[in-house]
Amino acid sequence: MLKLIPFLLLLSLPSLIVISLPTGISVFNGPIYTNSVLGFVNITSLLAYNSSARNLQVPLYGASLQLNVMLVANSTNGAYYFWLQNVADFITNESQFFFGDNVWNTTFPFSGVSNITGRGNVYSTNIPLYHSSYYAYSTNIMNYTLPLSFYLIINESYNISGVKVSFGYVILQNGKLLPPNPVFYDNVFIPVSGIISASIVVANQTTPNITVGLTTYIGNYLDAELVWGGFSNGEITTFIKMSSLLALYYMKDGNWVPFSEVYTYGLNTAESSTNLHVTIYKNGDAYVTIGKPDYGLLTSNFNPSIPGFLFLNISSKIPFIINGSLTDNFTGYVNSLIRLGFYDNYSINSTSFALLNGSYPSLIYPTNWFKNLTINPEYTYYYLIRVNSPIPVIANVNGKLVRLNSSNWLVQGSLIRIINYTYYNNSNERIIIVSVYPSTSLKIIEPTVINITTITQYKVNVKSNISVFILENGEKFKLNDSIWVNEGTNITLEANIPFYYVGKFIGTYNVSPGQSVLVNGPINESLVLYPNIPIIIIILLTPLIILAFVIIIKKKK
């Protein structure tokens, strides 16, 4: 950035016909001494254009936002003045920007710099009656998406060898809110021999003047500026679109304090704009829009809203209370005290509840430096497990054998294995498990209903001295005293009875072999054998009949 050497004092501005000036907010009154200055911008609309920009070797659609301050280093050899610039340069038609810094020696109007070290280099100006050299560095180009919000920071500190100046930025929003990541892209060391003190100074005065012949060259104002202007090389640009909020702070006793009396223009930089207007926004920030310039005092009581430095991110599956309102997430910057409340025991619905694990802060205080705070409250979830079963259900739950009730509260992740066992009502009646839905083994991740399907079986007891068989559903089983049969089954009792006997099952049903019976309870039968009289008579008479037949045959012969 080129410096502007003002030839007229600030107080003479109302009488001037001014075509363009750097526009935004600036501070001239003091004295104010600090080691850190912070500029904030929130941009919601931005487009600049200058048809003659190529003559200055800058982009047609370029623009810049500059944080400019004056550094005063007091030494045994006198006072040294260095003009510091932390600049955001925009190529507005391509939504690109980058950051850059400048250091100028303004101890006298024609002073240059030497031996300054940092990531940048010292450049010669080769301009008559102007500063002979300056230091500069810039970052790589980045893309942006509106709304775009960031801080520009200039910090200074000193030691016996000289002054260290740190130039940084913190992007808060690039289309979406971002956690703060302070980037000090350049640390510049300015050697000053015999240094006594150093600070950033705002005062209603200029750096030393020089008189050459009949001409007096007035120095630069000891001001602080956060101003919009052309891209670089003294460009004057016109904004087609502009909507931005600006705020300017300095460090005082460990706190960021806004400059109280601010003006709408700057004087220490050559880049300017022709059509920007500044007012006070409803949150106290300076509001820059397109309009007729009104260069002068903006307010004597500048009280902008500090966007905050603490980025708080709270995400919870269980609602929580923040400043009296119920929500389940919060993401944003904290600029005032926040009151938090987390439920210790929260009923999600009739089948789920959660218990809070650990303790979490109830008060969140703003900070004076950038910090990320993430709170993800942890809960243990319990789910209702319903069991539909006509018999008691035994299960292995997390390695422990338990009896499940019809309603059970189990912690999320519990492992259940249903024990497939037989339940006896008595010695002749039992119930067996046929199926378990959804599964005999499951992991609890949600409320679950377990359905147990059973069937009742009855014992069929048959006493017999000979082999007895049961025909069930087309299959034949040999009966050894007793067998369990499903309720509602039709069975057929059969026996291998010798032909000279007649058998009958005496007991529950009193049926003959080969007859079917319905199993709807225990069955007790005894196979009783009776002589088969007709067969026996036939057996006994058969020899006599044969003998008589033989005798008759012989008599005929």
C-alpha cells in the first residue's frame, strides 16, 4: 500500500472539496497507548470496480480493507515512528482475498526502512520526495463466500534489540460460522538500538515535519484506521455493492476496549473510495454502505458489539437449557454470560429415558482471546424391553442369569440371550418354547418387544406287556411307557396283539387299538388283553373236523 503524505491538518478538512478518502472508522484523539489493536468486519455484500485500474497495475474489481496504526519506539537516540498496515485485499468479482502487511518508517517524511526481518522483503519506492523503501509480505489467495467475517490483529512487543510486530487474522465466518483459528501470518522484527519503550499510539498529532526550502512536509497522523479503499498503489475505486459492519478495539488492562471517538475516514493511506457512506448500526457497529460520502465525526461514544472470541459448540441428543430456552444444539461465538442447564434424568418417551454422565459447566463466560469450547454431554440410555410370554422367561443378560418380567428397563448395549427351556406345570403337562421374535440373542439399541411363542404338551402314558405304537401326523412311534404329545393332536394307539387275543386300551378314552383320540390333556391307558373266543373255538374244533372228514372218506371206500 502506498502512503499518503497529508499536506493539510485534519481540522482543515471541512473547508476542503474532497473527492475521495479511505472510508470506514478511524481514531485521532488520545493519547492512547496499547500493544494490540483489533479490527472486526462482517461483510454481507461486496463488489468494486475501477475502469482505470490497469493503469495502476491492479485488478479491475479490486478493493482493500486496511487496519493501519502508528508504532512509536522510544530510544536513547530519540523517537522512531513506524506505520503498520494489516490489509485484506479482495478481488471482488472472483470472491478471492488474501492478507498482507506493510511497515513504513515515518520518523521523517522521506525515511526508509532497513534491516527489518520477517517473511517478506524490503522494497524500494523510487518515488521522488517520498519514502525510499518499505517492508511488505502477503499470504496466498483464498476463496470466500458471503457472509464473511474476520478480525485483523496487530500486536507489538519489544526487547533490548528492537520491536516485534505480529500481523494476524482470525476468520469467524466464511459462508458459515467457523471456530477461531488465529493465524499470525507474519512476525516482523524492527531493530531499534538503545530502545527504551515501544507501543502503538493514537494521539492528536503527527510524526515530525520537515521543511525543505519554502516547503514544509507534514508528517503522518498518529491515528488508528479500519478503512475501505482501492486494491493498492494508491487506487481510488468505486463500490457497486457494499454492506459491512466495522468495529475497532484496543487492548487495555487485559480487555478489548472500543475506541470511543471515531471518524468516518482515514488519512494515512493512499487507497480510497468515492461512494461509501458510514452510519451507526443498531448493534453499535459502524455500518458501511453505498451512498454519498459524509467525512467527519461518526460518534463520540462508539460502543460496538464485540462478536466474541469464545466459540462454543454444544451438541446433545437430549435437549438442554441455554439462557432459559430449550434446545438440543448451539454453535456460535459467546460475547456475554451464558447459563446452561443439563437434565440429570430425562424421559425421552414412555419407552426410553437417559441419565446424565459426569458434570458439565452451568456458566460460560466470554473470553478475551480466541478459544474453542466443545461440550458433548454424555448420557446413558435405558430402553423398555417388553416380554410377551405365557411362561416365565429366563435369559442371560450381560452374563448374568435373570428372570425377565413383562416390562424391563435395560441399559443401551445390553446383550440378551433367551434360554430355551421347558416349563413344567406338573409331571404330565409341560410348555415348550416354539419361537422367539425378533431373536433368541439380541443387542439392545432401542425399545424392544420380545414375543415368545409356546405350545403345551401332555404326557401319554400306556401300560402294556406288548409293544405299543402311536401314529401321530402320519409318523409311527414306538411307545416306551410314555411320550409327550402336543395339545390338540390326534393320535392313534396301535399294538401288535397276537391273533388269539383281543386288546383294548382302558383308561382315559377306553378305545380299541387303531382308534384315534384327541390329546387335550394327559392320557393314561392300559392295554388289556382278552382271549379271542371265536378263534380259540375254531382252533379247538379244527382237529375234530379234520378227523371226522377222514373217517367219512374211509367209509365210502
